[in-house]
Amino acid sequence: MEDTEAGLVGYWKLAGDCMDYSGAGNHGKNCGADLTAAGLDGRRARAAGFNGRGRYVEVPDSPSLRFGSTGISVSVWVRTDRARDDLSGDILSKYDPENRMGFTFGIQNHASAVNSQSNYRNLHFGLDNKLIEPSWTDCGRPGNARFVYALAVGGGDLYAGTYEAGADEVGHVYRYAGGTDWIDCGIPIACNAVRSLAFYEGKLYAGTTSHAGKGSLQPDSPNKTPGGNVYRYEGGMEWVDCGKPGGENSGSVPGLIIFNNCLYAHANGAYSSNTNGVYRYEGNEKWTYCGTPRGAWAMSSFNGNLFCVGGYGGGMNTPVIAMSRYDGDTGWVPCGTLPNTVQVYAIAIYEGELYVGTWPTGTVFRWDGGEGWMDCGRLGDELEVMGMMVYNGKLYAGTLPLAQVYRYEGGGKSWTCLGRLDMTPDAAYRRAWSMAVYRGRLYCGTLPAGHIYSLEAGRNVTHDFELAFGWRHLAAVKDDDRPCRLRLYVDGEQVGTSAPFNGYEAYISNDRPLKIGFGPQDYFNGNMAELRVYNRNLTESQVAALYHQGKRG
């Protein structure tokens, strides 16, 4: 018989109450969770329901929850449904963002710069204690890329979509093979760029475009063949044409996003402001028109709606409709304007709120939920904010013209520069554009060098597959062995492990509350039951025992 009780510092059944049944006295305070939700057996009041919009359970800090350098294990049952109109969100966190100290555990949904669904329902567990500043590693150049337009994670792999500028060159999709190696996956196009990527129902989709180098003050490509088609990857070098959102007048698909378990594409004229609209994929080569938000660029799901931000306002003194909210059929609801903004390139959901990155002031703004926006600071002296992503507790953003990456320190307008990625000489503009989280690291693609770089902040492990819908048993473990490792489990099976690290790097004691159903990205969206937290590492057999115990009820 496996011992699954030793080391418990918290056991919240979440079945009608927030009491701690471990004996440690770490009782929770309900902040809006539905404690009458259905559990694994379908009966009411057997789980806590969270709606992704402000509901969570808070457990006050206590000595037993400080952890320090001990092992840590989390075991929990979660249910997420197929028809969801919001991010999956964070499951559990005990994290101090000011001091970058603590742990986070959640399901990643990220939309990268204009615009790919770079991560979709990928499990993440991370620790940080601010002792080591992250450094960048060059992960090579896919093919002859001048611009890494898109990154996306799925099926256990990282993929990149490229712009390749030669007269006889076309855009490609590449799969990362480790180190500086990339495997060409092809794609049957004649245009020069693969601009957007998304994993949908287990398949990789790619949107194509004709890229004009002049937009980044680069020489134009001699290849002027329009794009505008979406393709589905079938493995090897095989692709299936999924049609042309926007019809024959469309020359570009700058955005792919998943919303309410449907794939949406933004289609427009090749590198112009002649926006043709947003379309929903219906299978085969069919796309349904969903209206035309003004100046559509980046897209993201958030709090029940599909949001689209864009640009081309006509100059510094012309207000831009910064964001529109899709409310069904072909209707889009304006959500305010941004000052001194011509284009909006990126959306990120951080601490349950929506942030956008802009040109030409290099400023990030936070939406107030109505038509107002809060200035969250300029990133150095940069002009444009592009890729934005939440990674291991913090918000990161890439810039132009120096291709730098910054970390948001919160507290208003504070940003820390983590280095410059593209050192190409005599280039007017350099971009740190596309971002994704893969194998516990943050990846960023650049222009004009066309290289991809990665860093690890703290210690992390990810499950780089889409988490299946319905009830799933999840476990996260930090070993107290030396060297340490992080491990992830889904339904009793190990699905991810980190690189080994030293014990002192895992000291994460802080005085912040433990939050169930909330963390650095977003509020959890689904049901949760049988949450256990340990101050030791569970073995593989103990994780499996907890899974089978839950299945038996």
C-alpha cells in the first residue's frame, strides 16, 4: 500500500467547503468559487467551480507553506470543457512577483505577436528565487530565415514559420531538433512567408503571406507572390490546403487563434491596411465570415470574448481604435482608444488582466475593462513592443529597433532589459518578434538575423502537448534529491521532466498566500477537486496511486 498521507501540508477536497483536511490547519477563504460544482462522479458539491473571471480560493501564508528547499508535490483533479471561451488559467500558485520567489502551476494559453497561437493548453510547473538572472542561448537559424514570423508548440515539438527573402525562396515551416538544428517540414506555397501558426485539434495549421521587407526598412523580396491560404500539417513534408479565408482578394493570413474550441483566422490584403475580416474555420476549405474589426492585427481570447487589436491610425495625432470585442455573428464592439498609438502588435493576459504592446512609443497598456487604458511604461527607449508572453510568473516583451527583451517588474511602469538578441550591423530596425514556451524555456524569434534564442528563468517543466478535455488528474513534483528535478504527470503517467539543477536554486520560501485557481497568467476556468500539497516529493508509484484512488471515487 502506497503512503500518500506523509508530508501533507494541505488537503482541500473542495467539496462544499475550503477546509484543509490534512490536519495542518491551512484552511482556505472562498473568493467566489462555486463550491456546489459537480465532481468526478457527476454529483453536486463534489468540486469547486471557477469561471476564469475573478473566482479563486485564498489560503493564508503559514510556516508549513514556506517550503524553503524541501521537496514539493501537488496532486489535483481538474476538469476543463471543450466549449470554453477563455484561457484555461492557473491551477495553483504561491508566488511573490516583486521578489520573483515561489512556484506556479497552470495550463498555458499564449497568443504571440501578430499573431500565432504559440501555446495552447500546455501544462507548466515552475520555481524561481531570483538568485540567477537568465541568459540567452542561440538556438540557430531555421533554413535561410530573415524573419522568424511565427512560433508554435504542439505534439511535443516546437515549430517555426519563416520569411525567406531570395527571388527563388519561399517561406517554410521548421521543427526544432535541439541545439541549433531545425528540420525542414516544407509547405506547398509560392509566397515568401509563413506568417501564423496554431495547433488545433492536434494538428498544426499555418497561415501564409507575401512579406514586404520595407515594413522593417529591409530590402524588398523579389518574390511578390501573394499568400492568403491556410494549410494543415500531416507530417513529414505533407500538407493539406484548407482554403483561403477572405477569398481571392485576400493575400495574407497574419493571425490564427483558437476561441471556443474553433479555429479563427484574420485575413487581409497582402501587407496592407485593407482588412478583409476575421473568419471561422468550418472544415475542408470552408471559412465563415465573422465581421471586420477595424485595423485587425493581434487576437486573443479573454473573459468570454475574442479580442482583436490593430492599427493604422494615420499618424501620431490620430486616435486608433485599439481593440474590438467579438460578440457573435458579425458584430465587433469597440473597447476604447490608445493615445499616441498607430499600431498595436501584441496581446498578453497577465494576472487576470489584458495588456497590449504598441508602436511608435514602445509602451505597454493595460485595459481597464471599459474603454480606458492604463499606461504601464515604456520599454527603455524602444519604439515598438511585439512578442509578449507570461513565463514562470512574469510578463516578457520583445522590442524594435534593437530586438531587446524586457521583463515587467510591476508596480506601475518598471521594466528590466534582459538583453539584445539581434546584433545585425547596419540595420535600421531589428525585431524580437515571435515567442513561445517550450521544454520549460522561453523562445524568441528575430529579424533580420532570423535566429531563435531561448532562456530559462528559474527552473521549469512543461508538457508540450494539448491537455485533453474533461476530468484529468495532474501532478507536479519537485524532488528533494540532489541534483533536483521537476516532474509533471497526467493521469498517473510522467509526461515531462526538467534538466537537473542545484538544491539552492530551489529555495522558494515567501510570505504570500497560496492561491487556488489563480496565478500570474489568469484565473482558472473549470472545476477542481481533491487538491493535495506536500512538503516532500511523491514517487511515481504514489502519483499513480492517487490517480487510481480518484478514479475509484
